[in-house]
Amino acid sequence: MSADTVQQRIHELRGVLKGHNYRYYVLDDPTVTDVVYDKLLRELADLEHQLGQPVPEGSPTQTVGYKPDTAFTSRKHAMPMLSLANAFSDEEISDFVRRHKTILGDDVNIAYIAEPKVDGLAINIYYEFGQMVYAATRGDGVAGEDVTDNIRSVAGIPWSLTGNVPDQFEVRGEVYMSKASFAALNQKQQDAGEKVFANPRNAAAGSLRQLDASITAKRKLSFFAYATGLGGDGFASNQNELLSQLSGQGFATQETALLADEQAMFAHYQAWMTKRPSLDYEIDGMVFKVNDFKQQKLLGAVARSPRWAIAYKFPAEEVETIVEKITWQVGRTGVITPVANMKPVNVAGVMVSRATLHNIQELARKDVRVGDKVVVRRAGDVIPEVVKSLSINVGNRAEPTPVPKQCPVCGAAVEQEEGEAAIRCTGGLSCPAQLKERVKHFVSRDGFDIEGFGSKLAEALVDKGLVKTIADVFKLDYERMATWEGMGEKKIANLKKGIENRKTIALARFIYALGIRHVGQATATSLAQHFKSLDAVQQASEEDLLEINDVGKEVAASLIHFFDEDHNKQVLEQMFDHQHQVQVLEDETPEMDSQHPLAGKTVVITGSFSNIKRNQAKILLQQLGVKVASAVSKNTDVLIAGEKAGSKLKKAEELGVEVVDEAKLLAWLA
Ligand code: IVH
């Protein structure tokens, strides 16, 4: 390339990257994946290097983020907030380590600390004499937006510090949204017809940058501390010590490890890549830092990032591909879901060629069509999803895929109930697709939990006509199965044993395993606790059912419908006969002691507690027989409020609901 064309390309890249920065940081709505962005940024950095001229401050290679939104007050950080250089291969980590040896000396011992790289947004919190004064987003690294009010509702950030802390102290870390909160938020947004966030990071950013702090509070954000700014000198002598001190102050911190060399880093990186899907928040890589602060100082920083730290990124979770076909999948209750069939791509280490489009409304909203270029992601859970089409404004697209009028598997008519997004097959259990899913659910971990009975087996049994109802699971034709390829004697013996072991089952599990529409695990548990026996559940009237806290009209109708249907009655009878021998145990949760102060009361738990996790408290109360509801209403008798109880406390006070603290909770549980 001539110097002129290099200049031109640099100019172009700067413009493009600034646009991406704006969409990412200001609109929380990026239009390219991180991989594409990183590639462009690298290209720009390489060209700037090649040109050999001074790089202006405003170049995307020199600044981090974007200038603050004017609606928020700008806050200058006492010390600038740096960013991390990225690595994408073991070689780049080796280079990183080698640079340290070159600068510090070959014979110097360098210990590294590994921290997961949380995918959220960086925040600087400023404390004066132990009190939080303000909190600001990173912004361009020099100044960010004041989000103090919003930060106060974030879990993992103390409002005040105690003991020996610097008078002026900046603590830094990442605000993020857990996968569960993200899923719940998007569901809510979708129900309300509002914008659905592309990923937890965008959701966290969008939620933190709310001018109304009460909205932020409802979004359930969390925080991990990982650094200090002003005042950090002398507070600790290495990163490991710093993190434990911050944790002692009440900051949430992550699991870390001290590593001696690059080999240990490679292994650690691999181990966390495996662990990644099981975490309840998203991480996009591992951060390796030189542990010792004196060594960090000696190593210093270049441009926008320190030399002593690096982010070893995981393979992208979002990639681009092409939609080849849109097909329809029939689920357990007959719901028919559109599925995008795509040119296979590697998403975070797994080849993906199919992704759900959820329902016909989502399909229409995302406007995904055959031939489109789309962004695919694999969220923490393994299910791949089409994030968006990148072809919306491109001419010459295919027509939208028509909604089927007949079940693609059994040909039965398709119906859509009023007010529902889903379309369904009306074929019931005569539809093989529905039967397969029902059997899979029946034997699954939270149902009968039969070892050795996987999806493949369930499908084969239905396909070959050996399982026509869920009761058939307990009367398999093992002789015929023994003639199947890959079905050795040992496999059959194990399966037999797995089934035999589970013939006696707890009531709650049994109800759940039946796969009744709208009856999930929580409802099944409530039903079991309330009615004690299967007979009682079967005979319950709508009125009886509605007495239960989490049973509404829809659930009640679904239960009555299920137990009323002749086919279902037959299947249940069969299951309990001498050939099948299923035995359902009565529920043994004790009746609540009528002398207990909470007897007959409905409670809500909010905030965080120091001696018990909120969820644990909920389970213990439920086991006592207490009704625990999720929202405060006029039916609430008691609100148990921990630290940072937000809107629920306010509502309880407005409604005059009794409010008690952790001490009282513990007394009740004792
Ligand atoms: S240290 C001097 N540690 O990644 C370096 N950053 O790409 C300051 N991040 O701006 C950052 N987890 O938003 C550090 N354990 C971790 C991190 C982490 C996530 C974010 C942070 C930072 C960005 C850089």
C-alpha cells in the first residue's frame, strides 16, 4: 500500500470504529460482533504503526469508550482508567511473559494472578473517609458519567468502608447482569413490547445508564471489584492481597488463582473455558496480571493499557453466518417453534447450525429470512440463538417464511390460542414429535431421573413403536431392544436397573414428570405440599386448586383438563398396575405448627442478609410451611428486609405491611 492509501484507510477505519464505539457505548446496540470490531481495531493499529507518524489523541486506538452522555454529569476520575490488551492465542501469552522477563530480568520470579474477565462495564467508585461519594462509568477513561444513585442498588458494593482504608479511595470493578436476571429482564421487555437486549453486557449498560435510579434497581445488577485507583498505593502490596482486603470490606470479588508460568496459564485458561457455561454470569476470557505491585510499576503502561496485564479472550460467542432454511419444530406440549437452519459456524468452541427463533412473533420482529446474514450467539445456556439479521435493509431478500397451517410432523391442524404467541399442533399424543418430547421430559433429571435413558433412546423407542405412552417406559421390550445396533447386554442391564431404581417416586417429582402444561417444578412442589397425595391432586376442583399461592386460573384449568382426559386416566392407571408397578409417595412436608408466629401468613423476602442467602431463607421458610411470595401486595403479611432492600421495602411501608429484619428471620428459622 502506498503512504496515501494507508492514510486513506486509516481515516476510514477511524470513522467506522468511532461509529461502532458510539453504537456500543452510547446506544448499547452494537451492529458488529466483538471479533469484527477487534479485527478492525487491530488493522488500524497496524496501519498507524506502519505510517510511523504521531497518532492523534482522538484515534480509537488511543481512547477507550466514548464521551459521556450529556444527560448525566461528567466525573473526572482521580486517576485515569486503563483498559486491557487482548490476546487470542497461547503464543500471545508467551510474548506477554517474555516481555516481562526482558524488562524485569530473566532470573526474577514473577507470579501471575488469574481472574475471570467479566463481561459488563467498568465502574470507578470514589470513597472519602470511608463513605461512598460518587460512582462513575469509565467513559473515555479520563472522565465518565456520574451514576452514583444507580450504583447504590447494585449488589456487591458497600456504601461505606471501615477500618484502615485510605481517606481518598477509588475502587474499580465491573458491573454486570447475571444470566438469570438477563433472561428475566428480556422476558419482561418482550412482554411489554419493549426493546430486548442482545446480551447481558448491553443489558447491564442500558440498566445502569438510566436517569431514573429506580429502574436500575429493578434490573438486578451485580458487581465484582478488581482494582483501585487513587489511594491504592500502600493499601496492599500485591493483587491477591488487594482482592482479599476488598472482599473484607464487603466488595464482591471473583475466584482467582496464582500461577507460576505460562504453562499454568494455558491450563487455567482451558479449565475456565470448560467451566464457563456453568457460571451464572458471562465471562469472555481470563485476565492475567503480574501479582506484585512493585513489578507492575516497573513494567508500566503503553498507550491505553498496562504492560502487566492482559485479557486472554475466549473464542467469540457471537458470530455471523447465513440462514439457509427456516423449519418448524414441535415440542412436548405441541408448541411449534421456528428454527433457523444455518451454514455451520463455530460459536465458542461448538459447531452450530440450528438456532431457535422462539415463536412467530419473534420471527416477525427479528424479520429473519432465508438467505439473510445473521448474528448467532450461544448464551451461557447451551441453546444457540439468532440475535439479529444484518440483512434487514438489504434489497432483494427472500419473502418471509409462511406460518404453517398443519403440523409439519403429523399433519394435524395448527391452532393459535388468543393472546398467545405460540402456535400449536392439535395432534396431541398421536403426534410422534410431541410423544418424543413428553417421554424425554418424563425420564429427565428433574422428573423420573432415569439413568441411561437419554434423548436418543427416547426418540428411537418412539420411532420403533416400543413406546406409545409414557407408561410404556416401565414395560419395555428388552428382547427386541437387544437386537438393536449398539445395544449391548450391559447397556440393557443398566437401563433395567435405572428404571427399577426409580419406580418409587416423590409426589412433587411425579407431578412435574407428567409434563402438564403450565406446571413447572415450583407449582408441582406446591401442589404436593398442599394436597399430599396424588389422589387428592387428581380430585381437586378449581376452587381447591386456586387456594394455592402460585396456582392461577390458567394453571388450574390445565390441571383439571389433564386429569379429566380419558387417555391420561388410562395411562395413569396403567402405570400403577402390577405390570408397571410405579409407586408415588405421599408428600411428607410437615403441617405448619399453628403456634408458629408465621402460621398462615404470607411473607416476602428482599435485600441481602449477612448470615444466610436469600434463597436459602426462602427454602427453609417453605419447608416450615410458610407461604413465600415474590412481590409485595395487599395480601402480604410480613416483609423480611435485609440490607439494600429497595422498592419492595418502599411498597411495604406504603401499604403498612409489617417489616422485620434479619435477626427476626433467624429467630423464626431457629
Ligand atoms: S483490570 C488496568 N480485571 O475488561 C486494567 N478488567 O478490556 C484495568 N474487566 O476495562 C482493568 N474483568 O471493564 C480488569 N478481572 C478484570 C476484569 C476487567 C473485566 C473489563 C474492564 C476493563 C476491560 C478491558
